[in-house]
Amino acid sequence: MKPGDTQRKPWIVGVSGASGTPYAAAVLRALLAAGQSVDLVVSRASRLTILDETGIAFRDAHWQDDLREWLGRGADGKPGTFDVPVDGVRYWAAGDLAAGPSSGSYATKGMLIVPASTACVAGVALGLSKDLLQRSASVTLKEGRRLVVCVRETPLNGQTLKHLVSLDEAGAIVLPASPAFYAGATHIQDLVDFVAGRTLDAAGVPHQLYRRWKGELGGGSAPSGG
């Protein structure tokens, strides 16, 4: 690194196998739009979900092309909705336990798991570190960095609730993927962007993904410019 250079300090984004890959895409787009660096970890199970929900086969050898196609799709599945450069993304294979994010000495701003499956929640809560996603989350917690867990499951059983309490007690922010309607949603993308926006709020990353509550009734039905 040359004198005066700024050390890259990314957000880790972990995508688990839960339904809700549009949430992950919206978070990734917003992070990149905010000028943030991203380290991406896509679990093996999530590849099946991405394929099922988008028709895109996410491949290690072609991850840039596949990521660009994935982030370009709207929440309704329409391709070419967004044009997203992916130069700010570094991809790590889920099985690479020697990757940068597996070590506490690898500098990051924190980690967002979106969506987080109940299996992922259990693995992180129990400290299993069975793949890079879980290991990165464990490292994030032990280093005292911000960990946002966007859990996407319903209903939740008692064991998962205990795991979520354990994560909260360990310092993580538990953020259920619960869209709200007061922001004036008129499209599925609006609901997705609300959850993505709340995830970024928890991380402290600025964005303009949804209309914020201003304490005035009827704001959700007001024109966007009002």
C-alpha cells in the first residue's frame, strides 16, 4: 500500500439459503450506490434459492457476470431493471475458510446477513463456523463489530427464538424481514426496499430506499414529492 492510500474496509454481506434473495440484491445495490466496499459470501444453499427465485445460476468462476445479472433484476424478476457496476465487490467462496473474513485481523466495518435462514441463525448462535458465512459472523461478533441478522422465516419456533435471543445478547442486531406499508408502497420493489433500507439503517449506512415516517398521518398515501 502506498503512502496516503486508504485501506479498503468493506462490509461483509452474507446471503444464506432463506427465501428473500431480492432483499440481498437491494442491500447490495444500495451499499454500492453509497460508495461502500463489499465482501460477498453466498452460501451453497442460497445458490439454490437464487436459482429458484431468479433463474440465475450463481457460479464461482463467473461470479461477476452472475452478480451483475442478479443485481440488475427487479423484485418482480424483470431483467435489466437496474444497471449496477460490481467493481466494489470482492467475492469469497463459501467453502474458503482461509478467506480474509475468516480472521479478526482482516479489517471490516461489520457484516449483514440478508436473508438469514433459521439454519444460519442457529449456526451463528452456536458458533459452529461450518462455512465462511458462519465463520465471518462469529469473527464479527468476537471483534465487537456490527452484525445485522435479517431473519426471514415464519412462523418461528421456540428454538429459533432462543437462538435469536442469544444473538441479541451477543451484540447482534436481529432484524426480521418485515415490510411496512406507511411508506406508500405501490410495487413489490417498494416493500423489498423498505426491508433493505431498515437493514442499512441498522448498519448506519445512508440511503434513500424508502420514505421515512414524519409523524403525519396519511403520509403513505401522499405523492412521493410531498
